[in-house]
Amino acid sequence: TVRPDGYPQATTVAYANDGLTLYFACDRNSQKVRNLQHTPKVSLTINKDWTDWKKVQGLSMGARANILKRPADTEQALALLSRKFKDMKGLSAEDLAATVFVRVQPKVISLLDYRRGFGWTKLVRA
């Protein structure tokens, strides 16, 4: 996310996806939420932890992240996240009241694949 002072802020999130669209949940009073209220622009990376430098693969995205407001949208996000993270099914009404759900829609995706050569990337428009 981007802080109101212009500095980027990187934080780890646990996510679930529906195709290329990602969903995550976070505390409604978090810095991340304040940043998204300032601007919906985000950058992210997804990759495994590799032990063989020549096999590194991953992707990065420039995306728009929107805090979900409609109950149907938040229910869909919770369902996706609950399928991946079983303990989310047990969230209390109090926990849910303190949580926001966010949809992240990629605009630009860059694939990274060192198996094709050091630093190999391919830009893809979403």
C-alpha cells in the first residue's frame, strides 16, 4: 500500500484467490486500511522460498485494492478465505465487526522465472 506521506508500506497478508483476483482480511483500524482509504493502488509479490537460485519463480502485480462494503461481497470473500484457512469459519460476530475484507484486482502482472535465465521477466496486462 501507499502511506498518505507517499512512502510505500509492505506487509504480509494471507490471501485466497478467485482466478487472478485476490482477497484478504485485516483489522479495520490498521494502517493498511488507512492507506487504502488514501489510495487503492498496491503492489505485491507472490513466490515460494527457493533454495536453488536458478529455479526461482514468482510474480509481481500492480493492482487496485478495494475495501468491500456490500454484504454479498464480504460474504463471498469470507467464503473463499474460509475454504483456504479453516479457522476463519469460527470467527465470532465481534471478530467480524473488527475486520474488513479487501478485493485486489491486478492491472499489471510481471512473471519472474529464473529457469529461463537470471532476471527473466515477462510483463502481462491483466
